Amino acid sequence: MTTLVGTDTAKNPVVVAWIALMGATALSWYLGDGHGPARLATVGVLVVAFVKVHLVGRYFMELKDAPRILYGVFAAWNIVVCSVLITLYLVGV
């Protein structure tokens, strides 16, 4: 089990990922609150959401230590699903 005791928290990847998640949440809220063109804001929120999914999977679900194939499938799934959702949104289906 990983512990933060005796470590420099600013250099801990989990802490950095948590801070990035908080910043991404703030960015999503900002974009979703009507700032900027609606279509661009929606695409931005989708991209930020999948970046957050990637960070959670990598650092909080321990995929960074998983076999490369599992991590690769997870990363590819993120890219494909995000791309499909953005395409469907922009095409208007």
C-alpha cells in the first residue's frame, strides 16, 4: 500500500493527478457555464472529461502498474469513445 508519510507531496504523482483533476473540473464547469461558443465548449468539456477518465484510470485504479496491453487497451478505448462522441455531436446525429 502506498503512503504519503515521509514523502514530498508536491512530487507525488497521485497528488499531482488529484490537483490536475481539480483543475480539469474547474475548466469543465467554466466551459459548461456558457463561456465561449456552445459547440466548442461542448467539445472542450468532452475532451476534459476523457482526460479525467484517463487520469483516474492511470493513477487511482493503478493502471500505470498494469501490463502494457491492458493500459494500451484502456488508452485506446478513451481515444475511440471520445472521438466517436465528438463526431456524433458535431455531425448532429
